[in-house]
Amino acid sequence: MEAPRLAHTMGSPTSPCEEVIKNLSLEAIQLCDRDGNKSHNIKISNITCDSFKISWDMDSKSKDRITHYFIDLNKKENKNSNKFKHKDVPTKLVAKAVPLPMTVRGHWFLSPRTEYTVAVQTASKQVDGDYVVSEWSEIIEFCTADYSKVHLTQLLEKAEVIAGRMLKLSVFYRNQHKEYFDYMREHHGNAMQPSVKDNSGSHGSPISGKLEGIFFSCNTEFNTGKPPQDSPYGRYRFEIAAEKLFNPNTNLYFGDFYCMYTAYHYVILVIAPLGSPGDEFCKQRLPQLNIKDNKFLTCNEEDGVMVYHHAQDVILEVIYTDPVDLSLGTVAEITGHQLMSLSTANAKKDPSCKTCNISVGR
């Protein structure tokens, strides 16, 4: 049974409940033991990006008297908030007493990958409508989970709606500063190395801060069929033939769909060589796409030649999960401008966009 959505404040510091509680023995409905010590048996389980189950020990004699549970849930930075609440005043979530564990669910107050604190009270509703309540339990901490494949599939389906028609491409490209390429040549044997993905995109994305890879672009200009000459990331560009990164020996995964308070949207895809550590990571966490038939990036053989297409109406950010030797492509300075304002590094997703958000925590 889910806790109701609305927070309620029942009773007040001057209510008759206060006097009643003073006169109650600890045998009544307290979460405390017979010495008045707070319970240390709250258990959190079945944690998802927007739900969890909670249980705690209750004295068998008091169970029949308990009619309601009060759940005080706060983001971790607010964990000291209980200090300022009168013990008689229930907070935030109110639920009728049900067998434990009880499910607490709701994207209106739970976000993915977020640390929370939780404390509980039990209460007995009286005939006059007032409540006799226990003291607050101890405060415990937990962290909500990332998006599951189910949530990512919902994002995938929303992204498919706006992907648009497919355009041909022939290369993947990566823009950086000259110093980056010099460093890779000198310190990494001429090979670009995977690094941990930043926190751009959806807050619940399971690849942020976890997946290691190298970012590439593949979008082309409509009128030329070639990569744009401008770049947000540096004046030097590494270009590599598409078949050297994306082919039947790789798997393709959907990683994220987001925007940054703009009209255009980004789709993150992951290319992982079959059986590689990146492939194993993605296989457990991300929806896999058919490389020959999907709405974003395809690879097909026509007359013995590999042919590639990308979606026109979204900006693709492609993560390749293995090192890439610079000798496999070319590095040259772009002729356009460096548009730093278009960078998506650690960009925060617009939580109000109806196009790219789903009905779970943002």
C-alpha cells in the first residue's frame, strides 16, 4: 500500500495530545524499548529511483492500537530538520497502518540517485479525531537508485518520436584542444583513453559518473553531408571512418535523452566492442538497439560496403567504450568557430520539458 501523496499536520504543540502523551506509559505505542531508547531496527529495502520499502520493529502488544504511520523524509542536506519539529506534530507523509514492510512511492518527492534521511512515528487515532503519537525513531540514511531499463525504455520511446528522418554519415569526430591530443600522444602511446562520463543529462542516468568512454559526434550538416565546422569543445578535430568504431563486432545501446532549456534535444548512445568491459556494463543497465534498424544510428551493408545513417532532428552524443588509437584517423584544425556556449559538459537537464521527461524522478 502506498503512502498518500499529501503531507498533513495533525494536532499542534498545544493540542490535548501533548498532555495525553506525557501521561502515557512507554508500553503504549512507542517505537522505543522499555528503557525509552529509540528503535534501531528500521530497515529500507527494494530501493528504486522513485520508491522504497520501509519496515521497523514494533511491540506485539501495541500493534493493534496503531492506526497510522508518519514518515519524515528529507534530502540528506536537510537531515537535521527533525530537531526543530515538535514531537507531537506529524510531518510530510501519512499512511494508514498496514502490514510492514510498507512501500513509499512517488516521483513528486523522490528523485533518482539522491541521498535521503528518514524517520518514523506510529500513531493511534482517537475518537475525537486527535492522535496519540510515539516519539520519532532514529534517523537513518539511504540513497535512491538509478533509472532501470524500464525507465530508460520510456525515455527511448520519447526520443524516437522526435528523431526525424535519417541522413548519411561517413565519419565519427571528436573535438578537443591541441594540448589534449599532444598529451595522448606523449603519455598514452598515441591512443585516446576512456574517461568517466560526467553528470550531464538525466539525473537518474545509470551511466553518469560510472561508464568509462570517449565522446564522439556524428551529426552532419544537411546541405553538405559533412560534420559542421563549428565546435563547442576545441579547435582541433579527430576524424575516424565510421566502420572503424561501429560495425557488426560492436553493440549499440541507448543511454539518455535530454535538453538544456533549449528547443533541440540530445540523445546519448553507447558503442561497445562485443564482450568488452563496457559492453558488459551496458548489457546490464541499458536498452540495446538493433544496429541495422533503430531511429538514431544505423549500420548496414549495401553491395559489400558499410553504409551509415544518423537521426536528423536530435544531436547524437556517442560514447565509445574502448581506447582509440590516433593513427586510425586524422587530427586537423577546424575552420569554423569554437562555440563554448553549446557545450554539454555537466549540463543539467530541463526538468520541466514534456518532450524528454518521464513520470519518475528527474
